[in-house]
Amino acid sequence: MKLLALLLTAVAAFCQNEPGTSPEVRASIRLFEAWIDGQMAYRGLPGIAVGVIQDQKLVWARGFGYADTASREPVTPKTKFRMASHTKLFTATAIMQLRDAGKLRLDDPVSKHLPWFRVKPANEDDPPITIEHLLTHSSGLPREAAAEYWTTFEFPSAEEVRKLVNTQTAAYAPEIRWKYSNLAFALAGMIVEKLSGESWAEYVRRHILDPLEMTGSSVDQQVPGLATGYGRRMPDGSRKKMDFMDTRGIGPAAALTSNVEDMAKFVSLQFRKGAASGSLILAGSTLREMHRVRVMENNWTRGNGIGFAVSRDKDRVQIGHGGSLAGYKTHTYFRVADKIGVVVLTNGDDSRPSEIAAKLMATVGDAVVKAAAPAKAKKQWDPAWRRYAGLYRSMWGDTEVIELDEELVMIDPTADDPNDQQKLVPLGGGEFKLEAQTGGAAVGEAVRFREENGRVTHIVIGNGSSPKIR
């Protein structure tokens, strides 16, 4: 009995610390479920699958509504959806694998690998379009190849795309502005084929999907378990059933089919570190490189990394992508700093998955982050450090060191806002590290104090010093 009691206590303690079972997370799930149920009822949405990923684990996933409204087959986390423009993340991943293997450089002109590429530039003196331009939507290329495939749903072959592109003119010079382009990623897929000797689809399967064990994912195949796609709800409440589309030569921008469970594996990849090996299909340093903003939208509200869309919500950076193919709307985003991500897959053209993803992150996602956060470490404080407080002055300006709630902070006493503070984080041995929100000054460097005859005389920040005035 005593052993059983100890075991039950251990299990209870584990469940209490497990993010998915904390009371806060359970409450946030109930809140989100109630909200989604209302959205589906009042907006008449067909089906939605959602998932929340915390580091390497899919901590919560659920389906709502129907994969097919006629048969009333329910949506589950295994239900497959057309991922549409999420595909661009996989094409970008393939390019970066080839880059890391030494087969290309991001600043290579596209024409180096596709010699037939001769799109007319927007201006006579425009620089060549590079591979990086393709992956960051900064190429200036038209959004599409010169055909009405989004109207007819008859997509061109790769050969037809090659012929069409050389009849087109770039809308802008490279790097002038962010301009979304499916055509650019179709070209990136052709570069993958040229340098790998494999078809784009086969390369993605062998080098990305298989190592990540994304067994429910495929490219442009009408596979079992695929949710039926539906158009937007019309005034009479009806929805048109959408036929399956083979995106053919535009496939590297739109062809992927996947589900919540598989996309969770791709999101978990983004949080890993270390050298590429096995299921770590890219080095952690390359993943971080892909997440960094390379080009900003002209209004500076969002930007693009390599393949990934990047936006900012207050003090949080969100990375991911959306997808839109007739009958399917999808959205995935994650925060690397918190190791949290969400996936939302829908089979209705008016489902607004980006809004659902935002609500999922703000409820379940944030609750998981809070539940997983370690207890705050007790502040390191030595009352003797109070002697460092005071005003320091150099020819460059004044610095005041203040004790605030058993912490040392620095401010510029001439600044407009006293809350513009820099923290001195103890390193030991009377040395501190300068931390601040911005990257100016000597942020991240050591701060020391000089003393003579038991009296503090100078503050030394990085490689500069200021005498103490009082």
C-alpha cells in the first residue's frame, strides 16, 4: 500500500508538471473549443483540424466538424488537407539542404542553374535575380506564370512554365519591394531538380518527408483520407464541392498534402539545434538563418525569411506560413523563443485560419508556455552591491546606477523615459552582464567597477570607463 501511495503521488506530480494536463491548459482548451463550436455553428464551416506543439511534442490536437459533409465523416488530427502555399517551406528547405551540401549559393543568379531563364527585367540596369530573391519574395517576378490556371484550374506543366516565363516581364527590380510570387517558387523547384538529379516531388519525399516520418503527407496525389474541399458559403447557405487540383508545374509552390500530426513534426524541427543528421534534416544554424527576416513589406508590418513569413505581435516574433487552394485554407505559425507552435487546417474557403491560429495561440498555446515555464530563479543579490549605485560621468554622457527591488539597473538620467533601463545581471566575482531590449551600446558585454581604498571610483562598460561623480 505504501508503495502504491508513493507511485500515485509521483504520477500526480508528473501530471501536474505536464503542460497538457495543467488546470490552466485544460481551461484554455475548453475556452477555445467553445469559441470554435460557435464559429462553426454561426459561420456554417465544414471542418477544422487544430494542433498545438510544444517543443518536440504535439500536446493537444482535435478535429471539429466534417471532412465530408455528405457522409458526415468527422475531422480528426489524421485527416488530410491540401496545404497549398505551405509547400513553399518544403521547397525552401530543399534549397537550403543543397546549399549546405555545397551545390549552390543563395546569391547565385537563377540563370546560373537554369540557363534558359530570360525573363525581361523591369529596368534595363536591373541586377540578376538570385536564388535568395526567389525564396524571399523579393525577385520582383509576377505572381504567376502567364496563364489563367487559378480560374480554369488547369495548371501548366513544368515545360509550359519554362516557355511562359520567358514571355513575361518582371514587375519590379529585385529587392525593390516584397512581392509574393508562386512563379518564383516554381523556379526554385526546378533548381532543386537540376542540382539533385531527382524530380522535385521525389526529392521532397526522400529528403524531407521520409526523414521526418511525415507518413501522412504527399505531393499532388488524391490520397485516401483527404478532406473534401468546399467553396465559400453563398447567401443561401450552400457551398460548392471543389474538385481535386493537380498543380503540376506550380507544384513547388502549392502541391503538398498533409495533416496536423505530420505538420507538428515539421514545426518541432524548427526548435532543434545541432548539426544536420537523421531527422534533423537541416542544421540548427540553418533553421535560424531561414527564420531571420531578409526583406520587409513596404509598410514594415511583416517580412520574409527564407521561405518563412515573419511577423511581430507586440514583443513576440511569429514565424510560419499560410495556404490557400480552392476548398482549403490552412495556417501554421510558431515562436522559436517559447518553443510553441500551432497548426490550423480547414476545408472551407472562408474559414479564416490565420484568425483561428491567433486565437489558438492566445488561449491554448500561451497556457502551455506558461505551464511549461520553470519556476523563476531566486534573484542573486548581495547588499554590498549597493555601493555601486551612483552617478558616473564621461565626455560622452552620464550613467546612473540604481538599486531597484534588489537589482542593479542603469539609466541615462537625461533620457525622456526613466523606464528605458538596462539591467546588470550578476556573473560572479563582482562582474555583471549588460542586458537591454535593444542592441545598442555594449549590450551583452561585461560591466565591472573599479575601487580604490574601499571606494568605488569608476564603472567599466565593455572597453570604456566613466568616473563616479557621486
